[in-house]
Amino acid sequence: MTPDRRRLAELTGDLSAAGGVRLVTLGDGVERGIRTLEFRTGSGLAFDVLVDRCMDIGHAEHAGRSFGWRSPTGFRHPGLHENADEDGLSWLRSFSGLIVTAGLDHTLFGGEVAADTYHYPPRQSVRHGLHGRAGNIPARLTGYGERWDGERCVLWAEGEVRQAAVFAENLRLVRRIEADLGGDEIRLVDTVTNAGFEPAPHMFLYHINLGWPLLDEGARLEADIRETLWQSDSVAEQKADHVTFPGPVPGFVEQVYEHALNPGADGLHRVAVANERLGMKVTVEWRAEEFPYFFEWLNLRSGNYAVGLEPSTHHVSGDAAAREDGSMIWLGPQESRTYRTTFRVS
């Protein structure tokens, strides 16, 4: 248990003895040059905020046990990203970490959609890659540190991500991340604003990726699933259990599900991955009206072993279908939407 403010001051001359936030820069390989905020709460919860990767969360652990997925790509510098390569699949060359943000105007698989909202004749359409552009845009870091609120010490960081082009979208994401000294939860608040003066499409999704040792043979998904609305063809072909997870499988083809969830009495959706053998559970909760859709990504492939929890603003059918059926979110000039999500380790 963390001592109170006065006792802590008596025991140490620097709060960092108990926990805090530290800005460092990664210095080697494909990660070279990425500014990173290291959060340590002192409870055993530690995680890294990748400032130059949309302020997403990369490494995450509790009591020395990792739960944020680490893929072979590392936390690749966005300057190496090729947005239009490989028919839009180049996003997979920088896909790693606890949270990878998808959006701000497109999620899910790539494609080409009309750009008439921007009134620029040479730009008749927009071509998107997998999960959009936001996850590979550096943030402008507006602040970070430790703040006392009475006897509660809040570790925090805030930054702004701008996705913009001349005669195209002008979208701003303001992200705030908080954790309490001595606490076991991460709080994420995102506000997306159309900073332009034409209506802009908006789609948003968190690719929340959990890996070993939390994910292991026998780990379980905990979710109040009302109905499974859609599943990839690979589910019928492989029949891997998406509730009690198997171990790694060579050549496994990803299995993807869209589940309709029952919210709690407080209007929150809660989904968790629990490992009883490890005595560890990671729970994600969000407001049902903010992210009404949820996908489960089951990637059991050897060397890429992960499970993904994906709160989403839109159905799995994607961008073009959302425009056609009227479910696309159109942000008017200066209009904003806010998303609040909590991660809890127990």
C-alpha cells in the first residue's frame, strides 16, 4: 500500500521512489527515435505510452508479468511506415502493443470511398489501408507528470494527434491517459474533433491486444455475450475455442467474431481475459453508447500468439457499408465525440 502524501515525503526526497512518469527516447533498431512515457504506479503495474505512435500503449506488465502483446515488428518508428504499400496491409508491419488505435476516419479493411464531402475535383475518392492512418501518426505531447488531488496522486499524460490534409479531412484526437499511484488501472479518455469546416466521416476502434503470459493454454474470455452476429470463415474451418483458449498453433488462420454484448446496469460493457493458473485477469470496460460494437480477434499462430478485444463505433462490414446503410458517423464542423475506457488488472 502506498503511504499517504506526508509520509511519502518523509520517506523519500523524490516521488519516483514510489512511482511516476518518465519521458525517454528509444534508441535502437526500428524503434529508434520514438518518444516513450514510462508509467510506474508502484503497485506492480507498469506500461509505456508511445508518444510518436498516436500515444498508444506498447509494453504493459503487472508484477513483472507482461500482458500487452509483443509482435515480431517491435514498436516501429512511424517514419518507416508505408501507408499505401501491400494493398493497404502495410499496417501489419507496425502492429504490436497493448493498444493500437484504428481510425480516425476509417477502420477495418481498406478500400476506396467517395471524397465528395471535401469539394476538391482532383480528389474524387480516398483510398484507405487496413485500420486507417491514426496509429502511425506522432502526437504533440502537451503535458505529463504527477498531480496530487488531496491524498490521491494521479500519474497522467496528454497529447494531440492531428490527421489532416489540404482539401481533405482535418481531424484532431486529444488523448489523456491516467493511472493512480498505488493503483491497478489505466484510464483512457479520447476526444475526436472535426477541426475543419466540411462534414468528415468518423470511425474509431481500439485494437486491444493481450499476449503471453496472460494468454496461455487454458486462459479464458469473460464476456456477457448476447449473440454472435458474425464470424470469419476460418471459425468453421478450424473450430478453435474462442472462450477457453488453446496454446499456439503453427499456421493458424485468424478467427474473428462480432459479438453483441449485454451492458451492465451502469451502461458499461466489460470484457476480460483471465488466467487462473497465473492468478491474473485483465478487464476492459467502456460505455456501450460510445462503442456499441465489439469484435474478438483470435490469433493463435505460433510466433504471433495473441487475443484481441476490439470496441468499435461500427459494424464489421466496414466503411463503404456504413456509408450505404446510413450508419457512418459524420462529424460536422467543430463537432466532437468522446470515448472513455478503463483497463483494470486484478
